[in-house]
Amino acid sequence: MMEASQVVDIMELQDVEQVYAIDVLSFSLPWSERSYRFELTENDNSHPWVAEAVNAQGERQVVGMIVVWFIIDELHIATIATHPAFRRLNIARRLLANALVEGAALGAEKAFLEVRRNNLAAQALYQSFGFVVTGVRPRYYLDTQEDALLMTLEPLKN
Ligand SMILES: CC(C)(COP(=O)(O)OP(=O)(O)OC[C@H]1O[C@@H](n2cnc3c(N)ncnc32)[C@H](O)[C@@H]1OP(=O)(O)O)[C@@H](O)C(=O)NCCC(=O)NCCS
């Protein structure tokens, strides 16, 4: 039922509070609310989206988000997360699919992202889209000194 009431929509300033709450629940190094506002108001390369669901009270609730940077012909998946209470409902899959389709339509030739070496859930998601590991950024994450895997999807097809 929750899946049926999901929608993907462009992120707006009014969503930032809920987006930030998901970020804090999802990452050891969350972005600030201010950085989300920057993405919305000042970063012309940024394409931020939210997934929304209708809760028991009939209110719309942000349950996931993705921020993608489109630069020249590349899509950089900057962040993606689903609220912990709404995971394994295809929300991230839908957000990523939406971003990749939009990017391909804008002319992106490839998509890439960094992911923690230990983050097997996210890697499984990306692999299911055809992303492959194309590099390692050693000790990329400042909190744990963990490596980032660079994953790439190329070519991007619509
Ligand atoms: C990774 C994350 C975004 C996945 O969100 P989600 O909405 O639960 O993912 P989906 O339901 O769309 O899953 C799609 C597929 O990804 C894979 N996947 C997702 N979570 C997984 C898990 N915990 N273990 C293994 N595979 C997983 C599966 O292949 C899944 O398909 P399936 O459910 O049919 O098996 C979510 O776990 C999250 O927010 N994690 C914390 C933030 C994070 O790590 N973001 C990525 C940073 S690089």
C-alpha cells in the first residue's frame, strides 16, 4: 500500500526539514540543512528529488531523497537515502531510476558515485542498475578513514 502512494517530486525548500531528518538517521556524516538549501537555491548543477508517501493521517511525508549533480555530460550521484522505516520498498530504486532517466534526457553519457566499502546495501542497489566499481578513493571518509569505492554506469541509456 505504501508503494502505491509513493511519488517522486522535485525537492522544495519546505521539504528540507524532513530531508535533513532522514539524512541524520542515515549517515554518520550528514549534510547540514543549510547545504540542502544551497543545493535548492544556489547550485545550478544540482537536481534534488524527494520520494513522498501518504501517512496514516493522510499527510504527505518525505520518505527518501536523492541529490544529483549534472556537469557537462556526467551525472554525479551526490547523496541518496531512504527513511529507515521505509526501506526495502523500492524507494531508492525509484529515486535513482528517476534521476538516471532525467540525466540521460539531459544528455549525460555516464553516472558515477562514491560509496563506502562496507556499505553493501547501497552497492547492491547500484549493481542492480549496472554500476560497476571503477576505482578506489583511499581513506575518503573522514570519520572512519574508510575507503570509497568509485562506481560508474556507462553508457547511460534511456
Ligand atoms: C541504500 C539505501 C538508500 C537503499 O534504500 P531502499 O529504499 O531501502 O532501497 P530499495 O528498496 O529501493 O532497494 C532496491 C535494491 O537495492 C538492494 N538493497 C537495498 N537495501 C539492501 C540491503 N539492506 N541489503 C542488500 N541489498 C539491499 C536490493 O537489491 C534491493 O532490491 P530488493 O529489495 O528487490 O532485493 C538505504 O538503505 C539507505 O538509505 N541507507 C543509508 C544511506 C546510504 O547508505 N546511502 C547510500 C550512500 S552511497
